[in-house]
Amino acid sequence: MESEQRSPAWHAALSSPVRRNVLAFLVESGEPQDAAAVARQMDLHVTTARFHLDHLLGAGLLERAPDRSGQRGRPRIRFTAVSAAGGDAHEQLSHALASVLAEDDDGGRARALRAGEKWSEAFSGDLEASTDEGATPLVELLDQLEFAPELDDAGQSIALRACPFREAARANPGVVCAVHLGLIQRVARTLGHDDSAVELRPFVGPHLCVVDLGTDWSTPNQNPS
């Protein structure tokens, strides 16, 4: 969704640093949270926390559901960040989180790299079990993640001709591209290659990014993690 097409509620919700941090907390927590938990985390009055949650809810960035734990009385309402499965929700969440990280002193690079490495853990089992050679396991993973990768004939670089996070990357390249670099570097390390030699060159063309592997991946892995 182009920036000018986003709803006024979306812009209003994410114009607030507090709301961006509330959203980041709900994403990082990994489980539904009520207004009281958000208030404690953000050092807010619970009424203020509800105000910010309502804004995020109205922008479609949160889902709400009653806590059906079996306790008597009025059930507490718990909030979760929207699933990243839907296109608009996926994009909005990416923008929101990138905006939060970009407020760091280093522009979010350090935390973004760590986030990319953390993301790679979801694929480590398959990568370690792979019997494919060279950069093939990385190329297959990038294809699974919808980057439309193409390995060059020399096996030294991978062209990424699509990106499921392209608009968020254009808005916050220092964050989003660093997440992707962290993912790729951690995959390199998992496969036993020199991760420090891997580089990502974003937007070398309007719809093209390039991963430089830096070393010869055609040789057998020497240092599997």
C-alpha cells in the first residue's frame, strides 16, 4: 500500500512514539497482553494505556479478545499485534517496528542485525540438515521468503529481484535491510562460511538488491556452527 493510500487512523496511530513502543512491546511479548500489563511496561496510567491501545486497534494494527481463563466477573480484554500474514497488516507492522528501531542512537542497525539473526533460528534445523552444496541452501531459503533470488554463474553473489518488505525497506533501509543482512550472515555461519565477508547492497536498481557472498562457497563447509 502506497504511503498516500494509508488511512488517517494509520498515520495517527503511528505518529506517536509511545504507540510505536506499545506495538513493539506487544510484538516482542509473543502473547496477548491486557491494558494493565501495557501500562506497567510503558510506565503509563492504565487509562492512558487504553487510549493508545484503542488508537492502534482502530488502525488495524491490533486484535482484541476477552481472556477466557474461567475467572468470575467481567473478562479482561487482551491485545495482540495483528498477524503478519495479511498484506496490509504485514506492511504496516514492518513500518511500525522499523520506525521504533530507527529511534536508536545507531539508527537501529545493531538491534536490526540481532533481529535478523534471531529470525534465522527458525530455519537452522533445516539448514544444518541440508546436503546441498555451496549457496544452494541460502538461495532456497531466500526463495521461500519470497526474495526471488538468482545465484550468479560464478556463485559469488545472489540477486534479489523481489522483497516482501520493499516499501518498509525504502522508508527505513538502515533497519529493514540490516534485518535481512543479519539473517543472511547467520545463515552463512550456520552453513560454515565466513559471515563477516557477506555484504548486502540494497537498491542497486529500482527492484534489485544484491548479496555478495565474499568467499568461495563452492568449497566444503569448514566451520559449521
